[in-house]
Amino acid sequence: MSDPLQVVCPHCDAINRVPAARLAERPVCGACKGALFTGKPVALDEARFRRHLRASSVPLLVDFWASWCGPCQAMAPQFEAAARVLEPAMRLVKVSTEDAPALAQEMAIRSIPTLALFRGGAEVARQAGATGTAQIVAWARQAAA
């Protein structure tokens, strides 16, 4: 049997240990009893992003966006649809560059929307520009492989 994965709760940020083989069984948080995967992107501020990045064994697909950005708004429903397809193999999150400008600068976000895939706390792939659900899913799966 494989080692359990660490999954950060999207509701209370508690760290849960879940056997990889049980990820698809709709696991719940041991602390708050909320679903660990909701099929929707999780909005994170800088502190929560850092906790998820540091503590999660599940790859993190991040949409760096801003509320004033037309392409970001156009891509939002596509990213949400991708979450329904990609979870629980990866966690999809949204980080507002307006609310976390220091993080956006640290991550060298030069244009938005920007998708970045992190595994083991390190960035493994990046793609800038709005894109559709099928392209998000294909890109994320290829980048995570």
C-alpha cells in the first residue's frame, strides 16, 4: 500500500492524510468534516496559498488573475469546469494578483491570467493567457505527468 498523501482542506486549511487509492472516494476533512474536494477552484490569499503549497502532496494548479481583467473573467468558468474534471488528481486554486501583489511579484507573474502548476512545493509548468476547459485539462495533465 502506498504512503498517504497530505491534502489541505479547502475550508479550514487542516492537513489531512489520505491514502492515494481513496482520493476518489470523496474524503472529508478530519477537522471540519467538509469535503476535501468540491469540484470548484479554491480562492486563496497569500498565507493560505503558502500553506497549501508547502503542505499538499497533491499538485496545485493556480490561476493568477485580477477582477479588472477581461480575459481572466472569460476564463473563470472554463477553469471552474476544469476543476470538476481534474480533481482529485490535483487541487485547482485562484489567487488574485490584486489581493496578493507581493506574491504575484515573487512568482514573477507578468501577465494575467497565468496558470502555474506546482508539485512538491516547486513550480513545474506555466502558461499565460486565457484558454478553454479542454486546453486547461490537457495542459495540466501533460505538465503533471
